[in-house]
Amino acid sequence: MPDSLKTLVRSPQGVVGGGLCLLAIVLVVLGPWLAPFEPNALSFTARYQPPGPMHWFGTDQMGRDVLSRVMIGARDTIVMSLLATAIAMVLGAVIGTLSAYLGGWVDEAIMRTMDAIMAIPSLLFALLIVATLGKSDVNAVAAIAIAFTPGMVRVARSVALAVRTQDYVSAAIVRGESTSHIVVREMLPNIVAPVIVEGTVRVAFAVMLFATLSFLGLGAQPPSSEWGLMVSEARSHLFTAPWMMIMPGLCIALVAIGFNLLGDGLRDALNPRSRT
Amino acid sequence: MNDALLRIDDYSLSYTTAHGSLPVLDGVTLSVAPGEVVGVVGESGSGKTSLAWAIMRYLAGNAIEHGGSIQLQGEELTTLKAARLRALRGGRLGMVFQDPSAALNPTLTLGSQMLEMLTRHRGVSRGEARRIAIETLGDVDLKNPESMLARYPHELSGGEKQRALIAGAFACRPACLIFDEPTTALDVINAAQVLELFGRLREETGVAALYISHDLALVSRIADHVCVLEKGRIVERAPGRKIFAAPDHPYTQSLVAAVPNPRRRLVAESEIAAHANARERPPLLTLRGISVDYGQRTTLARWLKRPDPRFRALNPFDLEIAHGEIVGVVGESGSGKSTLAKALTGLVNHRGEILLDGEAVSSTPRGRADYRRRVQLVFQHPDGSLNPRQRIGELIGRSYRLYGLPEGETLSQAVARSLEEVRLDPTLASRYPHELSGGQKQRVAIARAFAARPDVVICDEITAALDVSVQATVIALLLDLRRRHGTAYLFITHDINLIQQIAHRVAVMYRGDRVELSSAEELADGPKHAYTRALLAATPTIASSARVIDDEFSAPTMDQE
Amino acid sequence: MNAGYVGRRLLTTVYTLLVVSFLVFAMTQLLPADAAVTLLGNSATPEALASVRAQLGLDQPAWWQYWHWFSGVLSGDFGQSMRTGQAVAPMMFGALGRSLLLAFLALVLMLVIAIPLGIVSALRRGKAADLIIGIISYVGISLPEFVTATVLALLFADVLGWLPATGYVPLTEDVAGWLAHMILPTLTVSMILVAHVSRMVRSEMVDVMASDYIRAARLKGLSSRRVVLHHALRNAMLPTITIVALDVGYLLGGIIVVEEIFAIPGIGRALIVAVQSRDLPAIQAGVLIIAATYALANFLADLAYAWLDRRIQYA
Amino acid sequence: MTLSLTRRRFLAGTAMAAGATLFPSVTRFGRALAQGDVGEVNATLRVSVDQAAAVLNPLRARVNPEYLLAELLYSGLTRLDAEMLPQPDLAREWQANDELTEWTFTLRDGVTFHDGSPCTAADVAATFGAILDPDVASPAQHNVGPIREVLAQDDVTVLIRLESPYADLPTALAYPDAKIVPKTVIEQDLERLAREAIGTGPFRLVSFEPESRIVVERNPDYYAPDRPKLARVEVLVYPDTTAEGSALIAGDTDLMLALAATEYDRLDDAEDVETLRTPSGQFLNVNMDCSKPPFNDVRVRQALALTVDREAMVAFTANGFGTPGNDTPINAAYPFFAEQEARKPDLARAKALLEEAGYADGLELTLVASDSPPTRTPLAVALREMAAPAGFRIEVQTLAHSTYLDQVWKKVQFYVGFYNMQPTVDAVFSLLYTSNAPWNETRWNNAEFDRIVAEASQTADEARRGELYSRAQRLMHEEVPSVIPVFFDLLAARRERVTGFELNPRGAIQRLDYVGIANGSNDAG
């Protein structure tokens, strides 16, 4: 692991991606303290102010400071995405590994069900779930987590299948180890790496999916400053106040790029073949 | 030797890695005369494959050459233009790889892959190329070449692939061919056929060849001259027939010593006597009609009238293993020898019964646990059988956790002792497998098995992945452990030479049948079964090459009797 | 290719759709605020609601509704929209048709652009070209459609005035007009796909180029052109087939947003409306149809794969 | 009128405010009218609407696009003109008895439905029977006045008996859902009208794709020979307002019936596009359940009202295109509007009132809004911030409109409502604020208010009515059953070649049969 980390920080992807993600995390942690203005403070006089020394990102239709809102919004957007992906990752890893280890009809049943869920495009799936549970960021997290799980299961399972045939698993069986020991101690540790890679890339998707849900009015709710929500609220002002949309839109893109780069960096670092 | 066809002069090569520069070849000098076969022998890491790549001018991005020259028919290769080089490769300078299935593109037919070569280097039309291809395939006696051309690689056996490839290489009228372990991936008998083919073709074409291999015995049989490569330096160059008779360099001597010689028994007669009187006791392990079927037929499959996928990997098999006895099981891949190991350790379901000390293994959990402790398994590849994410300590400790610690020992003490028993530094306990060498890993695997204080250890090809010298030490270790604990071994291998050295009795397996079961002596005096004889004939041994030495006039091809 | 393989895949596909139908139905059962409410809007009185519910069969037990619906589906009848009172099937299939046309354009555009990009960056690995392509694809993959769509519309329609901003002209009425209206949506949809697939092709290509048989091919003295086009590409394409098939699912999802923004009366919009107005038959039909399309795409992809790479059937 | 208006908009605003669209300002309609009479007879008008017209059955229309369809395809007894005055439609003329309890309507003769069958008094009677039948659940049932029974005297004479005297009946009958449908259809299967249109309107249905495109063509048998002036009308659905605007600019559409305030400037600057604007009685109200605490205490309601900066609210919710509200549903767009002193924000006072009411340490509230129209949430968000200093701790919750209708509307104690302008003052009051109002959201149930409204509805004398209505308004202003911070101007836009279109403050009235397309104009889509 450590030497693969070395390769990660040596690769440009790893550096840029890691940097962007780090920045994002900083925003998440320190956002409220860094924000120059109260994110929801209205100002009748300061509406539609273009970016300037006072308001770096400009102000919106209610005279709220876009920069501050973006800073606060990082929390909703990123934490939610990370949370959703993390849940999906854990579920996926466990289900996938178990499915691969048990094999036979259990495996078949699990995977076909996953296929079924995958057959419903994740956005649509999230849409249905949110419509069912009611709109709120928490439900959006649940929706995305569920929508992501099958993908994770697939990845985890494919790796687990390879691991399953390894002699150390056979050795464990010959020794008479318990199923739980084999799955948890012998197999899982050898599966996490690829799952983490997949997960990192998925975070980027989650960020965008969140934005899209909010755009459709199904994700975070006003006055929250979740980035997707900001963008969708700003769309109607695009012609009069483009910055309102561009700034949070840019942030979404940057964070997504960050996680994509990091994910690919990790993949290369963990994949000996692409190491040169 | 100015008439040399291929000449390498003081050639050095190194790779730049994260940990600095790593020398691979150091002042290598050798030459191949027209029609001559030069063998290059070395253990893993000796740089023999890098040498091949260097000659083919196919070097990794991080390779750095430190002077020296490589000349083919007087033409300097190290400074050759890419276009000229492409014209050379596959044409005058051909190469045959170790693994034929890896060398063939899985999504293209054999035909298209042969034809593109012929059209390129023989400058003939596709039709003509096709004719040649069919002809060549024909005279490397592959059945109906026509259809062969239309087949995909996965539809051919390993032997067929390699023969086709060799045929193709020769068909392009090369001046010099480089063979990189061409038979290592094949079974003994296939290998023998390929070698025979090789011999015949070069008889006919008089091609010069550089033959790279780790197998001293084999090389000594086919090569006119043998170069011994150690850590990138050629330490000895001698005629193939001499190299065993009178190795000069100590390294070569150690190599020769390590090569299993069926004539030199490693288990002393006294021990055999010892285990003879052990025969009075009920046999330690008794196998009655053990048979294994693979694959099952699903209702869906039956419903779709698909061919029955079930096949019998092991036909009813009987065997008795006495306390402290070493029983060898020898056979090619697919002979069912590994299946036997799986069956005995419960990795696959089997019919028939297993008796331990004359009693059927009880199906109660305790009974099975007891059996599991007393019958241990060591796998072929330590990289596979040792979980890369666990420390050596944990790996060995697992046995103690499951089967209990000996009195008055802490876990760490026990682990340390186990490591010492296999002659490893106890401090390795805190390391991860990938930090150990192949031999060390296998020792750890053995230590883990013996931590269970077993009565019988099943060794499934445990030395196949190791260099000869390492193999020799591991074997020595096993015999030593046996001496100490009186453990019996079921020793599964494809190497009939090795088994003749260490086994008291040998079971020969062929296509799931036990075709012969006889004591080592009997085997030496003359095997009963035809297959056994074929196997022995196909296996190059020091003995056979020694015989070659006796007879100066026989051609340096392999001898069938 | 042997019948067993096809049969097996077909069965699993059917099973998948069965599960989907169940999932969807279960979800629609949980949806708050049933169609009767949305149908009557402000004028809903308890009596009116009751009568409408009865009329829509909403007062029946769930299993009955499921069976009623499912048996209908089997006979090609997806029921009537609770919103418009029209039959769902023609409505949804019509919408699907329009969406598929869009999806098809996007796929074609994607393949035409993505595969060459992927190959180039793989062969020029680590060089400038690779870097540039990489950056482009990262940006492409990291912009939500609704941003891309809005920006594109702003640029090409409002600023440059080259293309119609939004709206839809039926292909049957005016091909040129249809195409003109399709360009921006197609661009938007294919953007992310191009990024995604080109990176897939790249990594596949990199792996293949590192494989033994490519080395063997080189050492046969073949020209690099032949090595790349004849030996490498084919193998690199194989996994891409699967990826593309999986992307069809994504495509159908992404289309939802694009259709919303560009006012294309496709299945995505139909579904959003259906969900918003709790039009259960429409939701069920829509999701099932999309799932079916996706499953079909994957089925075909697997067949194609198995056909191109004979080893599959033995595996 | 907010101060942030550009000069240009200011002119427009006043032009509208002055006489609504009675005599349009020359800048806007001059050329249009000039071309109106020479309009192209077989032109197609492409109208864009911002949401689907899902319901084709006129008796069940709920939203403006559906009203539009009803208007295009059907006729009522009466219809309203730009000044909200009832004009003859199917009814040629009408008179009432002195008590205003019995009304007789005389129909045009020779009017036929699209299927050729004649439209008679029997159809009228049957239609009103259906409207008043709760199972049909027509929104009109609460809006056509206190009707007891509708009788067909002969083929062309309809007698309507009322429960109580009602002066505004002709206006009420113009309610967009009160369209006449064939008796036979009602008796056989009313649901047919969900798929086909059998009316007497100026247009006939050609194709109906609710989510995307509805096409109608001229009805040659329409009773008015000079109308419609168009061969076809295409109603195009654009779910995205920005997209809708772009379509008009690009010339893909001719007329945009509802314009988001944020789009106004862009379209105003676009070439060949004219923006239309009229003040209207359309408003958002913050409803408070006056029957339960905390809102059963008038001081709490007054406190909340005092926190609202209405000028700012106009800016935040209507982007400046509106007028401040004064907590009554009546504004200058209505007759009988009573000018009162505008309520100014006074946080100190609000805090004090809240303390008096016993909420010294503030009040936790959840304010629910629906996602359509999109102006509801900004209002809630703005109110949250404005009310916070006075001690109102408001959590804003936005729900899907369907969920809102199901779980919030008329149920929860604190939410944002939205209403189109109604044809009469009485319509607003008796629809929303009287104890017996069908949509009595606030449960204010003020006996005096009820009495005043009832009396007003029964008086024919204008002066007396005015006096009564202003008392009612003053009462509401003091008691604040709901905070009404902002009235919206209605905005629309058209290509210049579109003639004869008048933007109606009612929102639900379009009168496209008067609209034409000037020929010789080359800006086709």
C-alpha cells in the first residue's frame, strides 16, 4: 500500500486530484468560518451584484453573497455525496463478497436482482425514491446510495470471484475456518483496494447526481445553498446574472474533476500493469 | 570465430528502478555459429530472458545499454533503424516464446496469424502463403491443417499451438532462432515431441539457434554448447555433453548437484526399513475407491438439451499410506493428481471413503476437525496460498489458534519455533509475504502446515515454481522434518526424476487413472506400464545425457528407446 | 454461438424485467398523494376522491392491482393514464421512440468521437495529445448535463443564433427541422459519454498494448499500423461494447434532464410528469419500458461480445 | 410600483395600470391594430405555455393552459372582456328578477357542436347539472354562484334559480370551467371528453399530445362569422421557462402566454418581440390557521404581518414586476378597491405584539410551500429571514405540488397559497375568506365579515357595494387572516406580427379568437 501511495503522489493525476479533494474537504470543515457573509442574509439593495472586491462571486436575486453560499453549500454537496457513496461502498463490498463466496443460486439470485436495480437508470431510480420518501437531502442520500449499490456489488463481486479462487482461501477452507472468518479476514482485505478506487470515481458521479436531483427540485431544499440547487435557482437569471450559475457550476465541476482524477490516480497506483 | 552468425560482444544492460540502477547483463560475450545450437542456462533473475529481448531489440522503457555489440551476420543490431529491424524480426531473426497461448492473439484465427507472417517475410501472395502454411502445419504432423487454420487459439491444445508457432517460425526461413523456454509451459510428453520437432527441423534447415532454459538436463541434451548465466555474467561455456561430466565453475557444480538424479536416492535404506516395520501398524491413511466428478448438470441445461458438462476427473483410486512413508504421485496436468489432493482435503466432493488409522473419518465436527489437523496441505504457489494482507506471524499463528498451542508456549514463541524449524529467521514474523523470496515463502507455508503437528502432509507440486537449487534445499528441509516428526508425505509432482529420489512408493497417474503403483526400486528396474515408460523416456535426465557422453557418435538429438 | 448461452441470457433478462416490474409496482404503491388528488386538484372533495379512486381501481388491494396491471402488460395493455385518461402504451412508446432517436444520435456521435480519441491518447500515452484529451474528457465527465445544456443553448441559440434553442419537430413532419432541433440535445447527451468511453477505450488499449500477443506480433516484424488496427483494436473494443451497453442505461437516465431542458417530448419528460402527477400507470409503464430497453441493449451487447470473442461461451 | 424600474418599464406599467388594456399604448398596439383587419386568414399561431394541458375536459380544467383549451374549443353562457365585464357568449342576452334570485338567459339559435348536433337549452341545463354534481368534481361547482337549479324553458331559453340573491351571476357564469357540453355526452360517458372535444368553441381539436403539442383548427360553424381570424392554433408546452423564452426569440413560437419575471428584460431586448405587462389581482398569501394556536391570537398574525418589507418582497418574489400587498386579496386591479395606509415593517412593534401574545422567547414554525408556481418558495425563504429578528424561527419546507395538494392545502396551519385574479371581489371573498367558503383555508370565520360580503353580493347599488367591500377590506387588513405581501403583474410576450392579443389580468382568459397574424411579415420560425 505505502509504495502505491508513493506512486500516487508522483502521478500528476494523483497530485491535482488529491489537491482538489483536499480543498473541498477544507471547505467542508472550515466553510462556515471562512464565509465572509451570512449565507442567507437578504439585501434589498445588493441584488444582482456582479463579482467584485466586495462580493467575489457576486450576489443573487435576493442580494445574498454567492461566495458565502458556495462555502456553506460545500457541506451539503460534498458530505452528502461522500455519505451516499460510502454507504453504497460498504453495502456493495459486503454483498458482493458474500455473493461471490457463496456462489451457486444465491449468487445468481443476488446478481439478477442487482441487474434489475441497475436496469433502472440511477437518476430515474433516485427520482422515484425521492418522490416516494418525500424530498429532503437525507432521502436523496438514501436514493443515491441504493442506486449506486448494484454497481459496487458488481465490482466487489468480480474482484471477489478472482480472490475466491486464490489458494489462501482454499487453505482457509482446508484449515476449517468459519465462513465469516474467510469472508471478513481472508477475502475482504484483498477486495477493498479496487472498491475504494471505484468509490472515489463514484463520488464524482454522486456530486453531479445530487446537483441534478436538486435541479429537478428533488434534492436539497431552499434556503439551503447546495450547489446543484444554487445552479438550478440561478438558471432563470442566467441572462441577467450569469455569475449566479457559473460560480457554483464551476465548483461542482472542479470537485467532480478532483474525485475523478484521484480515482484514476489510485487505480493506476494500485494496478501494477499500468505502473511504468 | 569470425564465421559466427550471431555474435554478442561484451554486452551490458541494466534497468533503472525506483530503488536505483539494477544490473541485468554484465559483459556478456557469446557467439552462435551457423547451424549451431547454443543453450543459455540460468535460474530466475539470471538475466537470460533479458538477453533474448536485447537480441530482438525489444527492450523495456527503463532499460539502459552500457556498450557492447550484438551482430547478426555481421550486421550491428544495437544501432539498427526501426524499418530494417522490422524486416529482420520474424524473418531472419525469429523467436519462439515460453507460453504459446500468450503469444497468440485470442481473437484472431491461427490462419490469419500465420499468414500475415508469411506474406510479410516470404513476400508471397495470400494464396501462396496459405498453401505454405498448410504444408508446414502438415509436416509438423498436425492433423488436418486446413481446418486448423480456421481455428481460434483457445480451440488448440498447448502442444499444438507451440508446434504451429515453431513451424511458422521456421517457415519464414530464419537464419537464427531464439527459443525462450519453449517447452516449460508444456507437459513432459508434449515437450518431448516439440523438442523432437525442433531437432528435426534444424536438421533439415540447419538454422542456428539460441536456446534459453532453466532446465540444465534438457539443454544439455539439445545444445552443442551451453552457457551458464549467473547474475548477468556468463560463468561457464562448455560443450553440452561435458557440462555435467566436468563442471568447472563452482556455480555450475552446485547447479548440477541440485538437479534431481533418479539414480541418487535421498531417503536412506535404513529409513525404508524403519517404515517397513511401520507396515505392521494399521496404515495411517487408507483411500478406498476415491473418485471425483466435476461440474453438475442443471435442470435448465437439461431443458435446453445442452451437452452434459459432467466429467470424471478421478477414477476410483485406492491407496494406503503407512506412518512416515513418502508416497509419490506423478502425472501430467489433467492426470487427476491435484484433484486427488483436493479430494483428500475436502476442497472437492468425492465418492469412496477415507480411513485414518483404519477408522472411517467420523462425520462429526470434532472428527472432521481432528482429520483436518492431522492431514495438512501445502500448495504449489506460496504467493497464492499466503494471504498477501496478513503478516507471516498471523499466517502461521492461525494454525495454532485453530489447533491449539503446545503446553508452556505463547503464540509468539510457537511461531518463532516454527520459523526456526524451517530454518527461517524468527524476526520474519512481522513481515508481509511479498517481502520474502519464493523459497522463503514456501518454507513459511510448510511451517504453517507443521504447526498443526500433522501425521501426513500433502505436498501439491510444492517445488514446481522454484529454481532447482532452491528446490533442492526445500526437499532437504522436508526430509529433515520427516526425520524429526516421522511425518508421512503424499508428494504430488510432475517431475519423475525428483519423485524417484525421495519416494518409497510411486503412483503414476494418467487421465484420472492410477496406471501404476510400484516401489522406487521397481520403477528404476523397469516400469510395468507403457505410459510410465513413455514418461521416463520423454524426461531428460542427467543419466540420459550421461549416456550421451558414453556414446560420442550419437547425434545431439534426443534419443528414443 | 450455442443456443444454451443465448437461452440462458434470455432467461436472466426476463427474470430481471420481472424483478423490475415488481420493484416499480412496489414503489408506486408507496408514493404519497395518489392520482385522484392530482386529478381533481383544488376541487377535491372526499366524495369526489372516493369515486375517482374507485373508478381508477385505487381502492383494490395491492396484489390485485399488481396482477391486474401485470396481466395487462403481458397482453400489451399498460392501462390508461390517470392524468389524461388516454392509453399509456401509445403515449409512452411514442415518447420512447423520440428518446431512442436522440439516444441513437448521441451514441453514433459518441462512438465516432470517443474511440479515435481513446486510441490516440493510449498510443500517445503520457504525451501532450494524451494530456489534452485527458483534460477535455475530465471536464466533459464533470459537468452536469443541465449546466452543459444551458450553456450550449445560450451560446448557439441566443448568442450566435445558429440553432433553435429548444423545442421539438417531429421527424415525420420536417427532417431538416428535426435534425436542427436535435443537434444541441445530442451534443449535451454525448458529452459525458464521449468522456467516459474515450477513457475506457484508452485504458483498455493501454492494457492490450502491454499484452504478450501484441509483443509477439511486434516481434513478428509487423508494421505498427497492422499491430494497432488488426491486433490491438479488436481486443480493446471488446470490453468497450459492454461499457457502451451499460451507458445506454445512463443515456436513458441523462436524457431525462436534457429532454426537460430542451422540451423534447421523450420518455424522460413523460416520466418526470408522470411522477410529479402520481400517474401510476404512466410511471410503471415508463420505468418498465426503459428497463426493458436497457436490458435488451445489454443482452445484445453480450451476444455481440460472445460472437466476437469465442472463449466466452466456454467460460 | 417599485423604484427599481427602468424608465421603459415604468411607462409600460403605467399604461397598463391606467386603463388595463382597454386603449393600448400606441407604442405597443398601434401597428398591431393597423394590421389586425388585414390579418392573414389562413395563418397558424404557435402559442407556448409553461405547463402541460393534461385535462381536456373543460368541466375539469384546473390550470391556465387547460383553461386556454376550454376557451378555444368550447363556449360558455357568458365570457369576460378585458375589464372583467360579462359579455354575451352562447347567451345572446339575459335579465334577472328584482330580488336577483331568478335569471333568464336567451341563447343564440343555430349554434351547433363540433359533431354537428345543435346546442340547446337542454344541453345548458345538463351541463350545469354536471358541474354541480360533486362526483364530477368540477372546480366550477364553487364558482358559478349560489345556483339551486337550471331549467330549459324551451330550446333557447334557460332559467336559473338561485339559493340567495346574487348580483354577479353573469360574471360568475363566465368561469372558465363553466363551458357547455352536449347533454348526450353527459348522459352516456362524460369521460369521453378526456380524449375528444365536442364543443361550440371557435376552434376544433385536431391533435392532443398533452405533454408537448395540441393543435386546433378554425371551426367554420362558429357563431361569430368574423372570428376566429386564424386557421390553426398550435399550443406548445415548454416545461422550462428559459427554453420557452429562447423559443420565442428564435421565432419557434409566436406568443408566450405566461412570462417569468426573470425573463422579461431578455425578451424586451430581443428583436421582433414585444413584451406585454398588466397589473393583476394574482397574489401569494401566507395562510395561518386562525382556529388553533398560535394563530388564533390576532396579535401573532399582526406581528408576522409587521415583519414583512413588502417593497423588498415585490423585488424578491416578483423580481420587481408586481405591487406590494396590504394583506387583503383585493388590489387596484379590482373594482371596489379600498385604498388603505400601506403596512410598513416595524420589528419592534412585532416583537412587542409577540410578547403580549405570550411568545416572549419567540415562536417555532414550519412554513410549507409547493414547487408550483416557483414563486412560492422565494416568498417563504424571504419571509423566514424577515421574520427572524422579531422572534419567528421559521423552517421552510417545499413539497411537490401533488403532495402539497394532498397533505398541506387546507390542512396544515401555516403555508403559502397562490391564487389567480378572480372576476369579482365577491368571488375572491366567498371563495377564500367567508366561513362558508369552499376553500376556507384560514378558518378565520369572522361573522361580521360574512355578513358584509353576503349583503354586498345581494346589492345591485354600486355605491353601497363599494362601501361594504371597503369595510370588508379594512376588516381583513386589521385581522390579517393571511399575510398577502405581494401582487404579481401578469407578463407575456409576442412576436410583433401577432395582432389583436390583449393580456388579460384574470390570467385565465386569452380570447385567441380575436387574435390574428399580420401578413407580409417574414419572421417565420
